[in-house]
Amino acid sequence: MADRSRHLIGLLLGAEEDWPQAFEAILRRVGPVTDGAGKVHEMTSERLTIEPFELTDPVRADLVIDRLAYWYYHPREWLKKAALMDGTYLLNSPFTFQSMEKHSAYCAMVRLGLKIPRTVLVPYKNPVDNVRWAYTSAKYNQSFDLDAIAADLGYPLYMKPFDGGGWRGVSRVNNQDDLHQAYDESGEMLMHLQATVDYEKFARALSIGPETMVMDFRPDEPMHARYAVSHDFLSPKAGRECEAISKIINAFFGWEFNSAEMLVTGDEVYPIDYANACPDVAVTSLHYYFPWAITALVRWSVYTLVTRRSTSVDLHTDRYFAVADDPSFSYDAKIAAYLALANEHFTTDRYWQWCEENLPHLPEQVHDWVSGPDFDRLLRETVAATYPEHEHERFMAHFRGLTGMWVTDNSDNATTADNATAADNSTNAQQVPGAAG
């Protein structure tokens, strides 16, 4: 009888229902996976609950996909315990949540020489709620000229929280009146002022393990229309660089489930926000790209469990800094060197080869599920929970049309599209239909 191993994937969830149901459905279709030694691996999932725990309590889950710990501290501390004491594999690591603040992430990527727009951190507008504030601020806080800082950066610019997410507190500042209104309204939020650049495209990349989808993002549109299905919307060079930057950032910080936003003009790419502990994977946002996201999440989870990929709380930033400090490297050469380190971190070549050998049926299974009644039920339930009743018919038609387009685009290559992508070790805008847009 074959040696068998059972792996539990824990889902640490908040208010989401759509992608967890999709993940659970696709994981059931994976079936047993036999490794090179002949051992059979079976994967199941479970939605985790929050309760008191002793530090020595065993953790049943071998891998946890976390959607809570960036704001909910009790599960965050449980995740730390699980990683340190039980070796649980985490998406994402709670040990780098400080870096999930925009500020730390900006500093690191400026250090690597990426084209981050000029950014200034300004003190709080309102006093901090601490009894020591009055004495400390009176003795040590220096007065500053907010207008002078803004003028030096140039209008228009953006004011946004140093630790923001989901566009919370972000203001476009066109003039001095906007500047002071935004600062007055910031209250106790610690704010960045960031220069902007003239751009042609706003790109958003979603990365899961070594896979990255670079999408045409329209931030001024309603959420259901922000991701445009527009293939080849970037030049080949810009598409490759957007993908590379997203993977580099994740490998540098040890993140495996993250999104990055970049402004693009021609071949020039300017990262502006790339620290998201809980990236958007809702079907009502991603629509056309939702099947890819769930496929990648299942694929990476299964790979890490079957290959016994080890979790790590260490960051090897010195290797990146060595590249950054080498005067012989051009900007493009640095990006290539950073990407090589990122691919090493994610074992990208091994990953794609392993998926081709062990999960060749997964794209076809995903295609079958997305084109079937269970996915349509999920879509109906999500629309009913998200939109007013009088808009249900409109949005069902909208999302059925977009996901139906994905089904059509992938109907002839359901069993080969992902393997073709694997051969190129990437999933960016310029390669396979649906890989960006």
C-alpha cells in the first residue's frame, strides 16, 4: 500500500465568501498527488476559528492563507506562534507586516534604486493620544512649512497614509487649498506627500508565489469596472518590468500573496504602492482574472505542501543591497539581478516543472468548474450579497459576460495554456491571453 500523507490548508477569513468557496471547490478537484518518491499526498481545507490558545497547543494546519492578521491582532499572534513553534507555512508572513506599511516598503525599494516618486513623511496634524505628547512635541518637534514641501515636490501630488490600504485617506492635491484641506482632515493619520508622474497606464500586478498577473487598472472607475480586459496594454519591456518588480518586492520581504501598483509611461515604470497584506481577489473585482487567481492560489499551496517547502522568518536583504551598491550595474541590469534572486527565492523553474508534471489536469478542471453551475451559483450569491436587488440582473449579465469571455478564451487550451505559460516562467501582460489586461 502506498505511503500517504494528508495536508490541511487553513483559511483565516473575514467577510469574504466568494474566493474561499472557489478555492475549496478547485482544491477538491486536485485529487491525490504522488511525489517522486511514490508518496501520495491528499489536500483538504478548513476555515479556521479564533479562540484562546496556549503557546504549546499543536497546530493542525500545515499551511494557512491569512486574510485577517493585518488588522486583527489575536490571529496575528497565533500565526506567529504557528510559524515559530510548529513550522506552519504562511501566506503571508506576519513578521513583515511592519513592511506592509507603505513607508517601509518605499524605503526598501528606494534603497534598491527603483523609480519611486519623491516622497516626504510629515508629522501628525492632530496630537497623538499619549500623555507624553505635549512635553515631547514642545521640546523636540520642529516647525515646518507644508506649503514649501508641496511646492518642492510639485503639483499635482498625493497625500496618503504611511500605512494605508484600500485607498483609505488618499487625496489628490492640486493646489494649496487642497493641500491644507487634506492635511486638516488627516487627523491622527501619519501622512506621506508623494510626487506624481505623468503616466499613460496604471498597472496593477497580483502576485501569488512565483506567478504574477499584470492588469490594466482604472482607479477612478467603480470597483466592478476597475480591471479592464485589455491585452498587451503595455510595451513588452514595461510588461516584463512590472512583473519583475512585483516578484522582486515579494521575494525581498518574504511575501507570497500581494498586489503592486505602478504608473507606466512608455517603457518607464514607477512603483507607487506595493504593500498589500490582503490583496483584492473578489470575483466582482477580478471577474475575467478570477479563475487565474484561484488556480494560482491552489497551485502554489499544493506545491509548497507536497514539496515540503520550508517557511522562513529571515530576510536576506544583504544580497539585494550588494546588487544595489554595485556601480557597474545599469538600472536594467539591477532589475535582472534582483529578478534572478526572486526566482531563486520562489524556486520558479522548479515550480513550473513540478506543476507540469503533477498538476497538468488543473487548468482543465478550473475551466470545467468556471463554465458549470456551481460557479454560476457562487456568482449569483455574491451579486445578491453585494448589490441592491434592482441591480442584480444588470450585474449578473456584466460578470457572466466577463467570466464567459475567460471561458471562451481558454476553451481551446484548457489543458495547455498554463503549461505554455510555465515554459516562459511568467504570467505577464505580453504573453498569454488573459495574463494581463
